[in-house]
Amino acid sequence: MTEYEKIVMLIKTEQLNTAIWVYDIDQSKIVWANTAALKLWNSPSHEELLSRDFKAGQSEVIKESLLNYKLAFKRGEVINEYWSFHPKGEEVQAFCQFSGFELEDGRVGMLVEATTSELISSNAEVGSVTILSIYQTDGKLINGSLPFIKYFGNKLSHLNELFCDHHVLEKLFVITSQNIKFEDDVRLKTMKGDQWFKIDAIETTQEEGNKAILLHLYDIHERKTIEQTLRKQAWEDPLTGLINRRGLTHHIEHNINNNIPFSLLYVDLDGFKMINDSLGHGKGDDVLVEVSFRLKVNMNKDDIICRFGGDEFILLIEHTLGDDTVAVRCDAILHSFVENFISIHSRDLTLSASIGVACYPKDANNFEHIIACADAAMYHAKKLGKKRWINYEKGMEHASKRISVISQKLSFAIPKQEFSLYYQPIIDMVTGNICSFEVLLRWKNEELGFVDTEETIQIAEKTGLIYEIENWVLIQALHDLVLLKKVINKNVTMAINISGLHLSDPTLVDTILQQLNKHHLQPKDINIELTERVLFTQINDQNNPFRRLVDNEINISIDDFGTGFSSLAYLHNIPATTVKVDKSFLESIDNNTVTLECIHRLVGALGMKSLIEGIETEAQAKTLFALGFNIQQGYFHGRPKPLEYYLSTDYRTIYSK
């Protein structure tokens, strides 16, 4: 996908009234534009607009301005200006935001976002009456012109009565006293209320030698009001009404430039992608709107709330209300997620959040770094189990950078054939033979080397790549199972782990059945391993996805039993064939076997098989066999090996009763 196609996908340009185009400064050509841009440029088609050569008739001042823009873009700057365009000789005025854009060949181009309005004047002060007034250096009015009196009346006696913001007035006094011209857009108190004016103020010497301050005012209220409205539109997220990334940048840079301490709360929703994938983006948008509302309710009126992108929100809190302010805010946000969000098919939708906190200037001193620190703390909160907030600590961003690198490379792992499967044998102690294999994913990248499987799966779930990866595992494992049946025995089965996110995919069962049929395998030939957390969170849902697995005679195993919810009282409600007891129970096997014995009896009474993993010694294997754990797995019985290892070895005579 090209960069231009990415833009089309990301910003859904056909739904925008804003004209957007990408301009190649060096070639003086538009290389991409949305439909709204065709209207602005009075063009009948994209092909016609992209064929235009803007170099012809381009003035030197325009050419020089664009080259200066290019230098500004390389510094990461964004430029806001009113521009006048002349497509086919007709003047069009627009408020524009110009930013840098990397072209396909690496050169710097220009991304233009132009909002037109018939109310916008390209220069509001041209043709307007100059409003003159003169003051003593202490601010006392000396005289004002007739237009001045028309705007401000004849009772004004001091500049203090004129300015809405006294900080601006103080700045004016300081600058003019240094014999420097003061220029700014300011709000002044007029007879009709507060209005915007462009002000030029200089210190001058009167005939008698006295110093004075001369003011030139220009009425820009109409233009300024429209400009602020357009800026608000440019800074606002259309879905939630919160400020967007551009607006947040403005607020953060303002605080940094004015050395105002603040904290950033980086809020990321846990498992939101599953909502979009299973319920659709419409319901996902409803949830995001509700999240933004709950954030507003729990924030102070002076806090800044931003939808940073997707399901990520950032809150800016100035350090003015005490040291415990951030903790109170974070706890309030987490508590706001306790209440369910929406109901789908009589099922309440739950959601949680992870929050990372970074502070200026303690943790970082620029925009990019403070965001990176808060983001790193948020990822650390997720790593610790989600549903919590974490303060940034030095070095956290290194882990965040690794996550970013892994995410990028993970998307290319399948086409680059970087994945491989290893198979760990599961032993039937009664016969001494292999009765099944557990398939384990391995990923080796040429730059990263071997990447930890748990880390790979966590990032795959976060990025949405888990579906593609687990489908690849399923397809490859069933292909290999056919070969293992020939080498080991025809009854050997395969245990395949499936994540909670992938389980919600409505096409999963169809994919499994299709692959089984393709390789002439039966549903009983595989075991789908699901964790307690996945099973127990959906135990009371009549529409839970693992019911369809059972209806199609596909076996289910409860993986890592004893590490999650471990509610034995609910065990009878789960349609599993095997309970896989976690290896942590082996730690006290020498002194206490009561718990394991009870688990085995209960599981057997419910008609399920008990499998215990993590067996590393012969003594453990014998003790567990004596307790009734006939199905065993662990390094003592065999380490995970690639398919080639089993194909080159005859396993039928290795294990004896």
C-alpha cells in the first residue's frame, strides 16, 4: 500500500469537507488529492488535477515561500496561514495548515489541509479604518481619534480599562519601553463587548519632549472569530469532541515554553480491538464516545483531555492542586470502568484501562520525550496485568521501543518464513507411548534473534496480528500431524493453544473444520487449549464461542489450571475433555500431595482427564503416576523439538510401560 492509499484509508477523505492534497514542491505538482480538493481547484477529475503544472505563472515570492516551508517542515514545524488560490482565474480564500509529507522517493513534500469560507477575508485589516490613540507611558489616555471613540466611548481614561488580559498589557509596557515595536492580536473591551484587534504599539516622543505610547488598532474580530472556529475544527476529534493530537501538541508546548509543570496520563483501553472485530466499528465508536464522557466526568475543568488516536486517550493535568492530584485522577478513571458499557444480545460489555503517568519537567523536557515516557509506563502497566496505573521510571522507554520494533517486524514474519513449530510430547504413562503433542511457536528474526514466545503473543494480541499468526500455526500443525501419525501412531493427537481474542473470531471454527477436512483428519484429533481466564469469563454466556467447538466434537483442554480463576465449583459447567494442571503444583509435591490428589479425583468424577505439565524428574513422574496422573508432560518426558527430529527417530520403542 502506498503512502497515498494509507492517507485515504486513515482519514476517510470522502467524508470530509476539508480539501486535502499532497504537493510536490520540487516538481510543482499535486500528487494526491481528495474529492473536496477537486472542488477547491475547480477540477473535473483527479487525473486532470494531477496533470496540472503549477510552475507556470508561479511568482518568485510564492516559490521562495514554498522553499522556506520545506525547510520548516524538515524542522518538524506546522504552518497555519490564510491563502488565496486562483484556480482557472477565480479567487478562492482558505485557512490552511501546511505540514511536511515524505514522498515515495524520500523527498519532502507538503500536506495541505484547506478550509474555505466565504466569510474569511484574506487580509481583514486592509481597507478598515485605522483606530488611533495615544497614552502617557503610565497608561493614562491623552487623546483618541473619532473611530477610537466610536469603538470605546469617551469615558475611557486608562489602558487598564481597555485590555481584557492585563498580562498582555504588562508585556506591552515592557517591550515599548525598550524602544521595540509591540505587535499582537488582542481582545479589547469595546462598547459592543469584547472584540479582537490587531495592535501595533510604539513608544514615541512628543513635540514637548515627553515620551508617549502610540497605538494603531485594526478591527479583526470577524476574521479572528472564524480563524478560531477553524482552528478548533482542526484541533478537535470529530467523534468524541475532545481535542486531537494536534491540539494536545499545542497545549503541551505552551506549558513547556512557559515552564509550567504538568503530568500526562496515557490511557489505553484493554482489549478494545476485540470489540471492533466482534461487534463492528459502529459499536466500537459508541464505546469510545462513552469512554470520553466518563473521562470528562472524572476530570477537573482545567484538565486537558485528548483522544490521541484509536483507543488511546491522554490527559494533561497541571500541578496546581497538590501532590495527590494525579493519584486521585487515575483511581477515578479506573473506577469509572467498573460499570458496564453497552449490552449486546443481553450480554453486558465490560472494559478496562491501563494508565501510564509521566511528569514534566521531572521525567522529560520536550513533547516527544514526555509522550514516550507516559507510553512506556502504560505498557508497563499492561505487562503487570492491566487495570492499573503506573508512574514512569527511568529506562521504561527502552522496553517500549523494543515493543515498537517487534511490532513492526512481526507483521513480516510469515511472508519471510521466520516462524517455526516445535512439538513437545505428551505421554500416556499406562502405555509408555506418546499420545499427543503440544505445538509451540518459535520466532527467529535475523536482527532480533529468537524472540520470547510469550512476548510475541502479547504484542500480536495488541497489534491484531494474533489471528493471522494462530491461523498459520493451526494450518501448519495439522499438516505436520498427518506426518506424525505415520511415524508415532495413528491415534496421536495435537494440542493447539488459542488466545481469547482469536476465540471471538466467528470464522475460527469454520477454519478449523476446513483444515481438518483438507488433511482427512477428525475433530477428535485435536485439542484446543484455552486458559481459565478465557473460559470462566464466558461461562454464563449461552452464546460463548467454545460451545460451537464442542458441538462440532472438537476437544477442549483447560490450560494452566490453578493459575487463573481456579473455581472448582464451576468446573462442571465447562465442556472440557482435559484439565491441564499447572506446573506450579509440583513445587510442594515432596511434602504435600493432597491438593493434587483432590484435583485428580474431582476432575475424574466430572468425566475429564487430568494432565499435569512441567515434570522434570523421574521421582515426580512416579509420584504423580501413583496419584493417578496417567497423562504427563515435561522435560523429563521430552523437550520441544522440530518436526524433523521426530521424523528421523523411531519413537515406538522408546517408552516402555
